[in-house]
Amino acid sequence: MPPAVVLVTGVSRWLGGALAAELAADPSIGRVIGVDTVPPSPEMLRTLGRTEFVRADIRNPLIGKVIAAASVDTVVHMNISSTPAGSGGRAPMKELNVIGTMQLLAACQAAPSVRRFVLKSTTAVYGASPRDPAVFTEKMQARLVPSGGFAKDSVDIEGYVRSFARRRPDVDVAVLRFTNFIGPRIDSLLTGFLRMPVVPTAMGYDARVQLLHEDDALAVLVRATTGDWTGTVNVGGEGTLLLSQAIRRLGRIEAPLPTPALGSVGRISRRFGFVDYSPEQMRFLNFGRVVDTTVLRTEFGLVPRYTTEEALADYARTVPPVVSPRLVGTASTRLRTVLGRAGDAAAALGERWKPAPPTTGLRAVQDA
């Protein structure tokens, strides 16, 4: 049975707005209510159709009045920020993600009309470390629990949703753990990173990347909203690519840097608003992450149209290459050689400045 009244948070972003537009185009759904703190762009408003936009903050208990007044029976939580810059800093980001989710769940718990709750989560809850398995399943947990940022917020959010499900066993709960989004229209952290003309990577690492096309992400969200599936599911395209392969196929130049230097580049990039990559996302660029999608295909009942390779190729159509693909390998090799020589020179210089070992039988003393 299709939902009667659906409330979608975060409709001012592309994916949330696209979901609301798809639901509004379904005549079997009575009402679609879109909620966000800022109004959608004029272009987005034209695509929302009969969606009723409500300017509201989910951190405010007044969101409960919106749910109660409209007799909402299905809530889709999409208003989760992945970047501090997009929220005005790390503190507002955490407040929106964690406190906002708590307020939304409290409102859902108090509303007897709510019968279904869908959470747009992320595979970042599995973390990224050298101890990770080759493939994560839904039953696995992070080998190294995320200590901060978007990944830590997502772990906390899933915990609150599980607690809500225990308090309201009559509500069907679906948790969708998405891999990295990519596509011609969506603006994600990874697409911003791959648009850089020279892409900094961690020297000595080549992360495995699993991608999900924006159209497949939308199809999964629509089915989760209108269907009756419950549980947690990994959502990603079939296959993987190495980060270096993705960079070359987009006509970008790879710049491998030592890990400390990569951290400095990340801080500079965030400071000047180039790419807002946080430390835990930099770890993802080191170690990568791949998830098993058997549950998605067999139990959830959806096979993504695009593989990881095909999703990247579709995105590549909208990204003009910096250099000819024929010359990418040559340019990257030359840059890698230059950086390698610079690293060797720094190491040799460090050896020359290294203090002599203490004399045998004497205790070395170092200033604190």
C-alpha cells in the first residue's frame, strides 16, 4: 500500500529534491511535504511539482507540529550534512546531524500517524583503516571506529534510529548505507575532489573506490519510501576502481604526496574552500572501502543500472579533461618522479641533520 503523506527532509539539495519530485509525480501518494532550512533554488522549485515546501529546522521541536498537523505516515530523513563548510563549521554541522536527528525522531515517536521511517545513511560508518576486510557486509562493524566528523555523526545517527525502532516497534525502519555518489547533476565530496585539475593522493596507497550513480541512488530511495522493506542495506554499484584509474579516466593529473603533506593540503583546501575534505575522508583516500551488495540485489530487490565503471564514465562526459587521456600517464609519471626525487632529497637532508647517537654508557638527555 503506497504512503498517504510523505515528509522528506533536505529537499533543497539535489538528491532530496529529486526524491520529492519523483514522489510528487506518483498519483497514488496523497501529499508530499518537503522540509529544509533554506528554500530550494528556482530551478529546483520548478521540478518539485505538487510538493509542499515548508521552511523549518529539524533541530527545532516545532517539526513535531508539522508532522502531527499533516498526519505524516512516512518520513524520509535526508538532511544530513557531510561537510563542515556547508553547515557553517563543525559545531553547527554536528548540531544539524545529531541534534536534528534526535528532534526528528522524538517528533516521529510522539506522532501515532507515523508508520515508516527511511534513513539515508552512508558506508562511512564502516570507517577506513588498514585492518579493514576486503568487503564489508551489513552485519560487520568498523575495525577502527570513526572518531569524528561526518562518519562519527553517521554512527551516532544510526544508533539513535535503532533506539527509535525499539521504542516504536510498530514503525517500519529502513537504513540505506550508500557508497560515494557520482553523476552529472549531483554535487558530492568525491565529484568535487575529482574535478580538481591536479588531484593529490597519498604516496604509497591506491584506494579501491566503489561508486553509485545518482539515478540508482534515486531509484533505491523511491523504492524504500513506497515499499515495505525493513532493515539495513548496503547500496553501491557493482565492481570497483582504483583511485588512480578514476583520476586517469577523467583526464586529471595525479600528484602523490607523503601522508603528512596530504594532510596539510587538505587543511589548505578546506581553508580556501576548494574541496572540504575532512581527516576521516582523507583516510578513505588512503585505504578505500568496498561493501557487499548481495542484500540489495536479493532481498531489497533492486539491481543498479550502472556499475562503478559505467557511473564514472557517465560523470566523465560532463568533466572536460585537463590534458589528453593519452598524455595523462606521461604527465603523472613525470610528476611522480619529481615528487619522489624531492622526497629522497628531504630524507637525505634529514639524515645529515640527524643528531649523533649518545656515547656508550652515557644517558641521552633531551629538552622537554
